[in-house]
Amino acid sequence: MELNTLTAISPIDGRYRKQVSQLDLYFSEFALIRYRVQVEVAYFLFLADKKFFNVNNSVRSGLNTIVEEFSPEYAQRVKDIEAVTNHDVKAVEYFLKEELDKLNAGEIKEWIHFGLTSQDINNTAVPLSWKDCMELEYLPAIINLQNALHEKAKEWKGISMLAKTHGQPASPTILGKEFMVFVERIANQVNLLSVIPNAAKFGGATGNFNAHVVAFPAKDWVKMGNEFVEEHLGLQRMQFTTQIEHYDNFAAYFDAIKRVNNILIDLCRDVWTYISMEYFKQKTKQGEVGSSAMPHKVNPIDFENAEGNLGIANALLEHLSAKLPISRLQRDLTDSTVLRNIGVPVAHTLIAIRSIEKGLGKLLLNEAAIHADLENNWAVVAEAVQTVLRREKYPNPYEALKDLTRGKAAITKKDIHRFIGKLKIPDELKNELKSITPQNYTGTTAKY
């Protein structure tokens, strides 16, 4: 069968294609070839600027046009060459030499890929594609989700809610504040992720500029390598490498995204539980079906979908961060296949983020259920009562409240007020204690 969204093996290229199709600009075979061409051309022109050879404006303009307007047709030509060479990076070199011939560049075409090994191209092209995806796709997506959660937190900042610790009724909280927990956690991890350098390797066959030095021993190749990678590509060149970049910073990226994903899984499970407790209803859409057998159901499918995709993403991120930094001696080939999959967990993560956003948009607050839960759990004010009694130096207040409330089937407002009424304390203090309710015993937090 011909490959399309119905026949694709991966749901990323099938069921979810519309949601993540933009990722082909960073992680497809086309994208990898395009970024390789970008690096090769940039290095060629860098050498020209350093006066290794002369390049006229026509050639310079022609090469820049190839980079700026790189097309699937160009990529296919590279693949056709690769079918003969059986080497993907060498195919890019030969493609560019063909294009230079068309531009009548002459003998300077031999400066393409001068002194380099394949990994000088791969270990700059892949970090470039990753950097672009992080800046243009992932970070905007996660920050938009963070902002959406912040808006919900502000919308619900006046909603008192029964808290649950160990699954049991606990001191009341504010629904908005509970969403701010996730806003802050995401923000902290995004800040950590944002300062991870985009590392690159650029230094010849085994990282020592061997070929460069033997050809031009008087040149400061370390300085020029740093300048090219850092000023012309916007990456950070690692100073001591084998044939490949060591991928430690990539591993840090994968672990950082995995931590964010774990936070999102936590969010999905909490919201799923609130829905099951009927704290939220969900908007319905005409024509949609919740269950094939039970017509009444409106399932929390967006949060379930997100949790599943985040789990798949994390499994892949775990493997990537554990495998890529390990390579035998100066290099083995195991990183090559693995690197081609770095876009897969990003895709699953973006699918999950969009599912969460969709789910948040469906939530309808059910204040009646939230209020009823508070009213049915007056025992939670016991903490407040015993703490005020401690303030007043009342003897054994914790134990007195424990005997009243612990393990009892139901403690009502009447039970609490009867207990307060029997205390040998001033009426003014009794009134203070009776003014405490599950609805107003919510403490305080930072502003949001």
C-alpha cells in the first residue's frame, strides 16, 4: 500500500499527522539533509571569508539561495546520489559540488567539506534542528499551556475546595491555587531547560583538527572552529571530543522534557480525578459519542490521551538520555540510528500538550459538588480549632479533637459547634471558633 495517513505505521504520521506535521521541518529526512546543506554552505563561505580562496558574489548568492529555498527536489537529488555512494553526508558534499559546477565555481568546489568528517556536519546540523524546534515549537507550546493553566487558576481563585491527602479529606484549599502548583512547577523546569547549551562537535576525524593542521599548520584552527560554530551557527562548540559530540547536553534536554512531562502526567491524573468526583463537568459537542454502549458518558478522553502520549514520550526520552552519551572509544555507529528518532518523543509531547489544552477548554466548574463535599466534611476544621486552642494554652487540644473526629463516620457542623460549646473558654473565643467553616478555612498563598 502507498504510504499515507491511513497506512502509516506510526500514529505520528497517521492519526496525529495534522497535529504535528510542522515537525517535519526539523526531524524528517528532508530536514536533516537541509540542515546538513546549511552547515556545509556556511563552512564553505566561512573559509572564503578567511581568505583560503576567493568566491565571487554570483557563487555566494547562488549557494545562499540553495539554503534559503531548499526544496524536496534538492533533497531527492541528494538521496539519488546516496543510492550510489551509500553514504548520506558524502552525498550532500557531491550535491553541493554539482551545484557549484552549475554556478561555474571552478576548482574552489573542492573546499566543500574541507578537512571535515561526517560528524562535524551531523553534530552541528542535528543540534541546529533541535535548537530551532525548541525555540519555535516546544517552548511556545509549553509556555502557552502554562499560561492557559494560569488563566484557569485566576478564574478559580475564589473557589474553596476540600483537599485530599492520602486520598482522605484534609485542610481545605483553593482550586485556583492547586492549578498554580502546576504553573509554578512547569515554569521552574522551563527555566532550567532554557539554559541548557546547544552543544556541537566540530574538529575533524577524531576531534583534533588533524587534516586541517597538516594542510595549514600556521592557522589557529581551535579559534576558527569556535568562531564558526558559535558566531555563525549559534551553537556552543565542545573543546574536547572524540569523532562525535558526547551528547551530554542532549541528555540534559531529554531529562528536562521528561520532568516537564511527569508534571503534566500529574496534572492529567489530578484533573481526571476531579472529573470523576464531579468537581468538573465537561462540555459536549453535537454528534460526539462518549461510549459505544453507554449513551450518558462524557469521558475525560483528552487527559487520558495526553497521559498515554506523555508516557510513550518519556520511555523514548529515557532511552535517548541513557544511550546517546555512551560510545565505544572514539566512536561507534549506535548514535546514528538513535539520533534519527529524537523528534518522536517531541511529537508525542506536543500531541499531549494539545490534548491537555483541549481538555481544559471543556471543563465546566460544578460548584455545587465542590460545596457539598466541603459541607460533608466538617471534621477538617478540627485542625483549626485545636490550633487556636493551642494559642490560648488550652490543655491537650489535639487529643480532644482527635477523640471527637478520628475514624468517625460523619462529623457535622452541629457536632463541631456542640464540642466548642462545652469547652471551658470565654464566649468571645467560642464565637471565634464557630466562625471557622470548611469554606473559609483556606489559609493564604502568594498572589497569582
